Amino acid sequence: MNGSDALQTDVSRLEKPALIVGLLALVISVGGGLHSPVQFFRSYLRGYVFWLGVALGCAAVLMLHHLVGGRWGFVIRRLLESGTRTLLVMAAFTVPFLLGLRFLYAWADPVRAHAETAIEDKALYLNVPFFIGRTIVYFAAWMLLAHFLNKWSLEQDRTANPALTRRLQNLSGPGLVIYGLTVTFASVDWVMSLEPSWFSTIYGMIFMVTQALSAMSLVIVITLLLSKTEPLREMVTPPALNDLGNLLLTFTMLWAYLSFSQFLLIWSGNLPDEITWYTARATGGWAWIAVLLIVFHFAVPFLLLLSRFVKRRIRLLSAVAAGLVVMSLLDMFWLLAPAYDRAGPRFHWLDWTAVIGMGGVWFWRFIAQLKRAALVPLHDPRMARGAGHHG
Amino acid sequence: MEKSPNQITEDLLRPLLRTSPKYYFAVALLAAVVVVAFAAFGYQAYSGLGVSGLRRPVFWGFYITNFVFWIGISHAGTLISAILRLANATWRRPVTRCAEVITVFALSIGAMFPVIHLGRPWLAFWLIPYPSERQIWPNFRSPLVWDFFAINTYLIGSVAFLTLPILPDWALVRDKASGWRKRVYGFLSLGWRGTPRQWSRLESAMHIMAIVIIPVAVSVHTIVSWDFAMAPVPMWHSTIFGPYFVAGAIFSGIAALILAMACLRKFLHLEDYLKPLHFDNLGKLLLMMSLLWFYFVFAERLTTWYGNEPSEMAVFWTTQQGAYAPLFWTMVFCNFLLPFPILAIKRLRTITGTVIASTAVVAGMWLERFLIIVPSLSHKFLPYNWGTYRPTWVEITIMVGTFAGMALLYALFAKAVPIISIWELKLGLHEKSEVRSQETEGRGKLAFGGQEKLET
């Protein structure tokens, strides 16, 4: 039961097209960027934060699985592992981002940085060399985690050594702590500092949940595509799907809880430094996007995922998940874009090419990694315990 | 060595049917402390809040600290028990009831503090929105009113969640006892006869309660946190407060549960039921919460420092290196530096180890509540309005009284109700033997993916 044969049928056919589409879109982006570099970098940041979020979300859910076990994890573990391997291409995508800092952040622009007191006060933290240094530290930490999570898992496939499960577990505890701390820092650096006078203590958590949610949704959609191939066909059972659906429901509820906490406190405080963040996101057409997010990022998936009927059917569940992927993308747009476009949402064509371009390369890397190994972990003792008939 | 069902009944009903003189002595001692605390409260009600240490600018002191602390402790029970039930963790069986009781009593004690804190406690009923003839309603935008509803919902839900699975045990006491006990427990067991229909209803009721109570519990401490976060006070007006308080509540709750279990184990000789395994598992949960707590403190401090608001930085530095720094670093020591190694190293995660860690955590979490409340109030915006706070003997007495009150209520409860759910233990034994017999037949009941996969 080698995963690569089974993969040939469906997903692996997408490997080359994904790369071609991705590169093509990136080339078009760069072409547009020569024309208007400011818009290029803004669109670039949106795609970058989204796809990096998916990769990091995969790492977080994977470590959660190692820590608590559960049958849902064995179904999607290889997908999550491949997702973490895309951190390599995301690291490559970081280079253009770092080159364009002064187009993106007021604090990185030498003229504006001295004009605004809010930025001067934060100069100790918000300055270009320190920013680049932090980014390198984040990626080093993430890629180190991803490396060992993949290495030991694959090693277990070959050697069937049960001690590796323990080792993965021991890595995942501290790993989640490292993930939490770095993502908190990174969310402040990359997104919160777009509006340097605004801050919110819950922001890092909202980011983590968004990442986990988008990763989980995407992985469920991919599970549908793979569910006809051999090793997965047996494992994608209604109870396993039910677990995946419950996890998705949990993340959806958590997202709503954290977002509402932030909104209520800032709305009730109504302080000039804080409320402007929401007024920028609730005026013009942005209000409609906010309503869309409340309805389709929370209310509708929440109600649908309460039902066992939906959760136990792969097609229905992945339809909900696909909707959540789209909404996560819109959410990211709503978080980032109003920092510049105060008048209302403006979907520039460079926004599309950036997301599609990075997404295409992301998928190429993802599929290539997926083909490396069996689609399900082979010798995890916890899985053998759960799945007596496989042994 | 496994106990037989009869042995279990015998062991767990013993505290209900026989009472030692030591028990009477302990109860009398605790009751005396509680009486003194009530007297202190009476003195305060008679003379006014001036006898407490509450002065401008610090109007929230020990009382509100204790309020948040006890409401936090109350998250031990219901929440942990509901999560363990839903996750179907088999080790939970001897633990759930000890936990659920903590919720009910800690919540009742915590809910008393806002009333103790009132200048005219007899007017507390003004919080209730009733159609008075003056047409005055409470301010529905105030989180204090939300507190009233949330805490009462949680209290009612927790009492139901605790009582439902007690019914079969009370029926058992009724069947085993004689005399007045038979009549009292017969009344309490509400006609439980153990018919299949009753069992199936109990099971679905427990399942629904377990699902419903989780959002209720989360909402309670979120709303308690909004009592602070909705006020524009430096370091209170912080968006992370909701989940931060909930995580802290669960953290202190698990610690309280470990301490309660250790006491029960020692005083009621339940060594065969509350085993090292339970302390080990709860220790792991406590470890996880300790890390999460550390994250919250870190995220809050980092973002505040990054935000760099002058009024917030005044509070920030007074806790970090000013007058409150000794308390702050003690808190970090108690909540993270001490428990982390004890709980992370498997060899140290013994009963003694977890008890030491839990004691530290309970103290540390109390300090945390104090450090959230007092430094912010004593360093509010304008320096001319800065001040300090010192509790008086009245506040300290009332606080000590609530700890004694908790122990007293727990002791009385353990006398009236089997503190470990007897029928759930027996059910566990039964299920275990069923699995064993099935394994010998070669068809594991725990097959991956459930029953559907058995044919492959």
C-alpha cells in the first residue's frame, strides 16, 4: 500500500498544472508590480499571510493531534505533514516581502517614520533590522519543528519503532508553545503594525485560530479528493468525519468567540485610538464584508456543523469546509486591506494573481511532498490499537 | 487487584453510614471559623464599608479578588467533568463527582462576594430586573448585570449536572440503609428504580447537559472578565481578558480539584479509588494549563509594552519592577516556574508532586486576581489620584472564613452523598469485562472507525 501509486489517479495529476498556473500568475504579478510597486506589495502581503497561515495551521493541528491522539488525526496526518513542508516555499516567498517593507509599513518608510509620534514611540521594536531578524528567527523555529515532525513520522513508517510516537508527543508540547509565541509576535509584526497606533492583546490568538481553521478546512477539502484512493477510502468513515467536523466546529466557534470579544470591548470602550480600526472596517463597502463574515464565516457553518447529517457525509462536510476556505481568504482581506483602502473594498487584479500565484506554488510543493510517502501513517501504535483489523 | 461491585458499595457508603469523632471535631472547628467570618461581615454591615481597607482610589480590593478567585475555582468541576465525559475518558469515573461539587460550592461562595462588597447589602436584589413601581431597571449594558444572569444560569445548570448522576446512588443508599436514612434518601432519590427507561433518560440528559454546560461555563468567566475589560482603566481594557480569565479559571480549578482529591483520599481512605493515575492525568492537564497561562500573561504583557500607552505603562512598570513586583514575580514562580518542572518530569508527577504544584497554583492564581485588580486602580491615569491599598482584619477574616466554608461544605457533602459515583464505577468494571470477553472472541469492540468497519 504505497501512497504514490494511488495518488496517480487524482491529485498527482494536478502537480504540474498547479506549478504552471502558479508561476504564470506570479510572472503576471511581477509584471504588474513593475507598473505599480505599491499595489504589488500590498496584494503580495495578502496572499503571503494567507498561505503562510495555512502552512502554520497545518503544523499546529498536527502537533495537537500528536498530543491528544484521536482517530481523526490519522486520516489527515499526511496531509498536515505535507502542509508543513510548504514552509520552505513560504520562506522563499519571504524574500520579496522583506524587500518591499517600505511600501507596506509606515514605520519602515524613513520619511513617515519620523512624522508620526505613534511610530517614534515604538521605534525600539518597529525598525527594519530587528524586523528582519525576528522574521528569520520565526522561520528557523517553524522549519525546525516541521523538519522533525516529518522526519520522525516517516522514520516510523520504515522502522515501525513505537518509541517515535512518544518522541513526537514530546516535541509537540513545547512545539505548540513555540508556535503560540512566534505567531503572536509575527501577527504583531506583519499585520498589526500596518496600523501602528492600534493594538489589541487578543490579536495573536485570533491569528492562531484563523490559521488552524483555514488549514483544517483546506485539508478536509483535499480529503474529499483523496477519499476514493485506496488507503484513505477505508479510513474516511462517518465517525472519523464526524470528529473532523467537530474540530472544524470548535475552531469556527473559537474564531467567533475571540473576534466578538475583541469587537465588544473596543466598541464599548470607544476610545479614539482603538475604535478607528473598526470604523475603517465598517464604513463604505467594508461593512458588507463584515456582515458576510458574520453570516458565512460563523452563523451558517456553525448551524450546518451542528448537524450529524452534514458531518458524516464527506461531500457535505467538504462543501462547508470549502466555503470556510473562501471566507478565511475574505477575512484576511478584511483584516489587511482597510489599512490602506479606507474608502471601501477594491479588489485589484493583482490581489487575485498574488493569491493564485502563491497558491499554485504552494499546491505544487504540497502534492510533491504528499507523493513521497504512504497516505496514512503505517506504524503508529495508537492507530494500530484503534484499527485492529489493519494489523 | 480489582474490587468487586459489593466491595465498592461497601467502601464508598462507609462514610455515609459511620461517623468518627474526628469528623465532628473538624466540622465544629470549620463551623467556628465560618461563624467568626459572618460576625465580621455583620460588623461591616453595621458600621459601613469604612471598616474595610477600601479607600479612594482603590475601591475593589480583597472582596472582588475573592469573587474572581472563587468563580475561577468553580470552573474545576463542571467544565472538566463535561469535557472528560464528552471525550469519553474512562479514567474520569472516580473524579467527576469530586469535581462537580467544587463547582456548586465555589460558585455559591464566589457569588456572595459582590454582596459582601456592597455598602447596603440588603439592596442586592436591585440587580434583579423586576417591574418595580418606580420603573427603574438595571442597566442592561452593564456586565455586572450580565454577571448576575450568567452566574445564576451556571449555578442552576451545575446543580442539575451534579444531581442527575447522584440519583442512582441515593437510591442505592435508600436500599442499603434503614430507619430515618431510608426515608430521607428515599425522598431524595425521586423514585429511582433503575428501569431501562430511567437509565436511558438519565444517559441522554447527562449527554445534553454536558454539551450545554460548556458554553455556559465559558460565558461566565468571560463576563466576569468583562467587568474589568469594559471599563476604560489602564491594563483592564484589554481584549484578551475573556479567554485569559477562562484559561486562568480552569487552571486554578484543576489545582483545587487535585487538592480536594488528595484530602478525600487521605481522610476517607480512598487509596484504591483515587489512584496515582488520576493525579498523573490531572497533573498533565495542569501542565497544559500552566503553559497556556504563561502564554496569556506573555501575550498580554508583550502587546501592552508594544502599545506603549503612557497610562498603561505606569501600571505595567509598577507590577514589573515597582511596588507590586514582589507579588508579580511570586505569582510567576507559583504558576509557572515551580509547577512546570514538577509536572513536566514524569518522575516528579506523583501525588505529592501534583499536590505541591497545585498548592502553588492556587496561591499564584489568587495573587493573579489581586494583581489584575489593585495595581490598575492604584495607578489610574493622573498621578495625583494614585494611592495604595491595605486590607483590614475584616477583609482577611471574611476571606479566611470562605476557605473554611468551602472545606465545611465539602465535608458535609461527603457525609451525605457518596463522593465517588458508585454506579459509574461499576459500569466501568462492567464495560471492561465486556471488552475483555470480546477480545477473547477476537473481535475488538474498539475497532477503528466504529462498528461499520467490522466486516472488512
